[in-house]
Amino acid sequence: MKFPIIDSSSGLVTQGGSPTPAPRNAKPRVPKPPWLKVKAPGGGRYEQIRQRLEGLELFTVCQEAQCPNIGECWSGGTATIMLMGGTCTRGCRFCAVATGKPAPLDPREPYHAAEAVAAMGVDYIVLTSVNRDDLPDGGAAHFAACVRELKRLQPSILVEVLIPDFQGRMGGVEAIIDAGADVVAHNVETTRALTRKVRDVRATFDQSLAVLKYIKMYGKGRGKNGVDVLAKTSIMLGLGEPAEDVRQALVELREVGCDVVTFGQYLQPSPKHLAVTEFVSPTVFDGWAEEARAMGFLYVASGPLVRSSYRAGEFFLEAHLHAAAEAAKAPEAGAA
């Protein structure tokens, strides 16, 4: 069994077939600015992980989508994989994943995925998935099984789970936190005003806020050694969002206790998706990072090439989680 592939040239997810072709007479895309160009990946840790992947029944989002941060992430010991197939039950206008009727879940997938990740030798893994509104629990139990198996095979690994909204059913959040996730992320993707234009009609800004609030509330003290499970989200820029709307989104995210926020440039996957309104300059991204830090976010990663699982953030999160765990153990040692 193989995990879904994200086509490296178009970003379209397939299950071994061909991606949907672009429509005829499509308008040419606007050339990308120089700050969106990156160096070819390389380095000792990167090569080690790349070699270990050969022969494994595992496809990483990093590799198959040609993520611009693959060199930095793999060199730092991080990877991202997608579970539950490559067909989504929703149709967000920014996302290249195919919409349709997904195949039944493979009950062996969580265990095969965990074994493959353990063989990779990474320190920090991000698990994500398509929306599975066809399942009673939205796939939460599937996520949880993978987290438990990962922690059994490699107890030291840090696991971040990027979840859908589970249609507002918070039992899914509980299952994933109870399984041992260290960070639980759910992306608001854009501002409140642009949500209806950008995301599927079933995805609302208020529902996403409710999910993040519940992650923060239920995750309090439920992490390793009694630390808090961190709540994380991501916002795309370049879709025509006014600055005041981005600022208001940050205010609302802090009000529900979100710990971590990332900002990245929206890039159009194909001509049939939403067009890029603006290639936002690195200076503007730096400005948003400063504002978010001033609002009290625990960590902010902001830049044109930043994605929700950006490694720079995970370096910090890893250090924070380990430090919090050690601090939690200190009183016990003193009592002994």
C-alpha cells in the first residue's frame, strides 16, 4: 500500500493516476518574484532521510509536492505525511486536492505509516489528511491510532497533527490529544471576510476558532509529563486580504488561546484555482511577525515560503516542549 502522492509539478493529489489537466485557453500565471526562489536541497541529514525513504511505502508531502522548505526541514529532522487517501469531501478554492467520494479507509494504514516514519529516523513528524466528512468521526480514530503507534515505536518523537474541523465534533480533538499528540494544528487559512470565497462552504471561520479553542482547553496539562498541548494555525497572504482583516483575525485567534501562527504566500496550484492577488514582500511578512509576537503568540513563523509545518517553527516548538516537560518533572524530583 502506498500513501497518496501530491503531483510534483502541479500540486494535484493523485492515487497513482494523472492529475486533472488545466483548462484550455487558461491565462498564463504571473511570474513569481525572486524571493520565491530557493536553493537546491542538500546536506548530511537531508541525504540520510532521502536514502531511508527509498523502498519505504511512504510518500511525504514535502517530497512529492516539492515543498520549497524540504532541505531545511529534512536537515532539521522533520517531515510531513498525509493519511486517509488523496480525495477530499470538500472543495476549497485554494487547494489542489481532488474533491469526490473517497475510498474506504485502510485499517492497516496507521500502523504501516508509523513503521515507515520510525524507519525514517526523524525527530518531529507532522501528520495531516484530507477532509473525511464521509466518516462518522471525520477520521479522528485513524489519526489517533497512528499517533499511538508512533509513540510506541519511537517514544521520543514529537508528533504534530494538522486536523480538519471534524464538522465541529470535538470528540475528534479529544481522541487525538488523548493518543499523545504534542501539537494540534487547525488552519483558519484566511481572514473572516474571505473565508466564504476561499474555503468550502462547510468550513466557517467561527467553527475553526471553536476547534482551536477546544484544542487549547482540552489540551491543558495533557501533553507529555503534564505539559500543555500546543494549538497552532496558519494564514495565507496574497488573496486580497486588507491589513485590518488580518489584524482582526490575529486578535480573535489570541482570544481563543491559539499558541502558534504561521504566515505564508498563497500560490495558485493550477489555472482553475483562485488567482494570486499579490505576491507579498518579505518586509510585509516581517511586519506581521512583529505584530503577532507583540500580541502574545508563543511562536510566529512568517515569510513567503513558510508553510504550516515550517521547520523554523518546529525547532522552537521542539525546544519549548522539551523544556516544559523537564520543568514539569522538576517538582517530582524535588519531592522524592
